[in-house]
Amino acid sequence: MCPAICRQPVQGVPSGPKIAGIGSRTPASLVRDVQMSKGLICPPQIFILLHYNPHTHRIKVAVLRADNLENLIHTSTTADYQVMIKLHHDGLVISSRETKQTSFAVWNSYFLFDLPPGDISRLALMVEFIIIQSHARSQCKVLGRVLIGAEAPDVGRAHWRDMCNLQGERSRWHTVLPEPS
């Protein structure tokens, strides 16, 4: 089931053999065009929970699950997925964690990050989520990223602002920005 923002077209759907008589169209491109016209293709997304505890000056980050990661893959083989989380301060990585690999893109993994001293709303912090694909016989490949912080794109900035200003855990879907090929 896709969240409400899944009505956007997705790049990178794997292509298959060409169909005779349809020019350069492939079965995958035909299916994708039909699905997009019906609003059935969802962009790759990851569901993230954030919570700031002002008493301990820590951020709890939960990587819960991802949907539609297959839209970032350019192969038909089964893959495992992993997420690396990096906390940046003033452009430098000050801490990192990673989920375990899974083929189902459901992690339910929680991590705590200690913050540098100072008011969270004035610190130059960014949390980067790197989605990685790995195969049994090949190297890992970065599929895409999500940024959350005061200087992040729209949804990432709003999620950060809510975490800083509102009590309790805040979770949101974030569209994964594909890695350039």
C-alpha cells in the first residue's frame, strides 16, 4: 500500500526485451506507462521516526521500513537492503549507524545519537539515510538517499522542525532521492 504521495512518476524501472512491432518499447516500459497513467506506481520511500529528548540531548532515530525500492534497482535478481545513518555536524560526520541487511526492506531498527553541546535549533545538524543494495556475489551499491535536518529539502526540513519543536515521536514517509547513475 502506498502513502498518499505516490502519484508521482518513477525513473529507473528495469527494462526487458523489446517487443516486435512496437519500436523501442519494452514490456516494462509499456506496463510502467499504463501504471503511471492510472497512478499506480509509487516512488521509492522510507518510513522514519525521529524523537529529540532535551533531557539527555539525544536523538532517537528509527528506520522502520521502505516501499518500492525495486523502482531504484536496475536488475531482476533478488537483493538485500541496508540503511546507513550518518549524523553530520557542520558538514562533518560525527556518528554513524547501520541497519542489518534484509530482503524485505522492513528493519524496525532504533538508534540513539548523542548531540554536540548547544541548542538543537541552532546546531548545524543533518541526518543522512543511505539506502544500500547488496547481492550475494557482488559489491554493495548505493541506491539513494534521504536528508533530514534544518537545511534539508522540504519534507526533511519539516520533519526536523517538528522533532525539535513538538513533544513526542514524529514519523514520516520520505521519498528516496536516487543516486546518479
